[in-house]
Amino acid sequence: MTVTAEPPAPTTPPPADSGGVRTVHRQAGDLSLRPKPLTVPAMFHHTVGHTQHKAALLYKEGKEWLPITYRELDERVEQHRGRRRP
């Protein structure tokens, strides 16, 4: 099966009463606007970047619950990445 790329759909100038919103006309089945797939590691690193000082996990030591921040968890993940078996 051969798939050929179609040129991008034309955009129309926004109507005067649209508040500046442009309309884009696409062919049915056009995948050009499909978002890139997210991976679990990508989502994790995004979360670390935005919430690095917040608690990611809690663990119990004695009777007290202690936090592990996203930054600490990221450091532990990176340490273990280097220990993977081929």
C-alpha cells in the first residue's frame, strides 16, 4: 500500500466577528494534527521538571510517613538506569 502526503490544508482568514480564531480545513483522515505519542518516561520527566520539590511517594518508617520528592525519585531512577542488564 502506497501512502502519499497531501499538501497542508489552506487556512482562511478569521472572520471579523470570530475574535481572531482561524478555521483550518482538513481532509478526512488527515493525521497532521495528531499529537506526538507520550511515553511514561517523557511524562515522568515532565512532572519532575514542574513539581520536583513535591512528594511523589510516601514510605513508612516506624510510625511516621516520610516523603520522597520527585527530584529524589528521578535521581534514584537515573542511578538504576545505569545498572540495567543488557
